[in-house]
Amino acid sequence: MLSNSKSLFDRAQRVIPSGVNSPVRYYDPFPFFAVSGKGSTMRTADNETYIDYCMGYGALLLGHSYSTVTESVKSRIDDGSLFCVPTEEEIQLAELISKAVQCAEMIRLVNTGMEATMNAIRLARAFTKKKKVVKFDGCYHGAYDYVLPKPGVDASISDGIINEASSQTLVLPYNDSETLEQVVKEDDDVGCVIVEPVAANMGLVLPEKQYLNEIRRITRHNNIVLIFDEVVTGFRLALGGAGEFFGIKPDLATFAKAIGNGFPIAAITGKREIMQQLSPSGKVYQASTYAGNPACVSASIATIEVLCKAKNEIYPKIARTCDNIVSGIKDALKDFKLDCTINNIGSMFQLFFTDEKVKNAVSANKSDPIMFRKLFNELLKRGVFIPPSRLETCFISYSHSEDDADKTVESYYESLREVKQS
């Protein structure tokens, strides 16, 4: 029984809204509380250990407490944690990103993925002198006004958002380039298209063949800035992110999560002619006290250097681990005659309780929430933690071992049998 976590959650509810500092951390009846993480596992306040497939929602590419990263941070903070003047390490990190990411002619460091995408959109609007933003239903770019409208209606998914902001955002179906082309032909005020090249916030949804190439063609032909939101895919799908993986060069790309292996840091990258509009030399205002935080910059330098040095080992290993787990899950689904869909790419996978192909938000939402909740609970009983929502993604880290994969497959097999019988 999670007695300590229950007690902590009761305390949290008295001082923290809903007891959590991000809504994705909550699940019924209450979440467990973590006390430590090492490699592929987390230990809880109840002294339980779980193989972790949330991995900071993709941030922990190398794993929890990866020694090269943590030692770098420990060494750096002895010399100070914040200066609010430039450091040489910021240049070093920008040079590393520029070398790894094809479109990254210039880089501005920020703190979060939300901050990165928000300012990338502002840059695109300033560069094109056009107001409207195209995003895709089910893609998540942060929690600010003009990326939270509902598709097809004059409303947003959150109270407190003014229609004047969200009305400038057009929400289109993912994996449908024909609709995009029609919209931009009819509306000459579209300044940018922002897309998760692999959607990881409606479950895991892969771009169909030529979809991203078509988006690149349409945006280039219509003088629209293309923004790849690589907050999840950056440095995870490949060293150069989805841009490298799919061989497509966007105008701007945003990074976070895996860039610092769990430390809070993000980056806006892109063409020099666009990036030079940022203040103080340009007229696009963006500022942050904590941007270029020395500890986070050190974590990022260490992370990217590890990836550069061992990329030919790291990326094949995590993809192989993911493939083995997915293969085992598919065997279980076949044995129990469960009509489900599983999507996977690189080090990411997700199981949908629907027999339809999952290619956009509409099909993803058909995944049965009750069956997914049963699976989540059964896996938890067996020491495997996956993201609590059916519309999230499971992530593999470099620290996940063959034994972890074997135990995970066994746990899915037993859990799916219980789901089938319930």
C-alpha cells in the first residue's frame, strides 16, 4: 500500500492546487511520490522501485542521474549558480548545437519548451509580417493563449484565454497536407506553421510518408516560416533530431527535454536572418533571468558531448530495446486476441486500445480510456511505470537494459491478460 504517498498527497492538496504542480502528474486515486532515480528506475516514498518509461516525458534520454551529467553540474555549481551576464559555456553549448542541428545557424537559450515555441512563433510573425499561426490538432506546444484553441470552434481548451489571441490560430488535422495547402491558398495572412514532426502528445503518432516533405514544400512555396517543435524529438530521434532523421530542414526548430537530460533548459534555433531579429539587436523582444543558467548549460554540454561521442552505440541500442519491447507486446496482443494498435519509432512507443490505425487526434482519442487505465494499474502492480494518460508516449533511455526489457515484456503480457479477463 502507498501509505507514505497518500500522506504526502494529503499534505500537498492543502498547499498545492490539486496536489500537483503539473496536471499530467495526477492520476486516481493519487500519484506515488518519487524520492530518487537511477538509470532506468525510480524509487518512491513507499520504498517501491519501478522501471520508468515516462523518463521525464522524454527528457531523460541517458537515464536518471547519469553520472557524466550530474558530475558536470556538481562541479559547475561550486563556482556559482547564476550570474546574469554571459559565460563562455553558453558559447560552447551554442556551438555544439549548431554543429549537431542542420538548421541551427544561430541559437538563443531559454528555459522551457513552452518559452522556446512561444518566442519562435513571435519571431516567425515578425519575419513574415503576418499574424496567423497554423498548428495541428493533438500537437502540444505549451500552455499559452495562441496554441490552445479547439479545432473548428471559436473557443479554447482552457478558461482565461481571450478569443482575440486564439482566433489567430488555425487548427488543422495532423497527417493531412491537402487541407493545409487549401487553407494557405485561401488565407494569405499565415505567418508560420508549427508542428511536432513526430507527435508525442496525442499518444505517439508518426508522420505518414511524405507528410513532412509536403509541409516543407507548401510553406516554402507560400513564404511561410516552418517551425519544427522538437521539444520531444530533439536529440532523441537522432543527434540532429527529427530534422536529421527525416532529412528535412525547417526554418526554425525548438529544443528542450533531452538537450539537458532532465535539467530545465531549452533553445530556439534557426536561420540567421530570422534569429537576428531577437533583441537587443533586433525588434523581437525576448528576455529571461535564468536563460543560460550555468548548471543547466553544463548539463547540456555534458549530455551532447556524450551523444556526439557514442551516437553510433546509443541510438541503435535504445531503438533495439524499444523494438524488442514492442515485439513482445504485439505477441501478447495476438495471444489474447486484443484488437489494439501500437505505434513506435526510435526510442518511443505507445499502445492504443483501438483497432483503427492511429494517425491523428481523432483516431487517437478512440483509444479506450477504461482499458488503458486497467493496463496502467496492472503494470504498476508489476513494477513498471508508464505515463498515466493514454494520450502520452512511453520513452526508452540509454540506461534501460535487456533485463529491463524482458521484465517489461513479461509485465505487459501478464497485465494484458488481466485486462482481457476483466
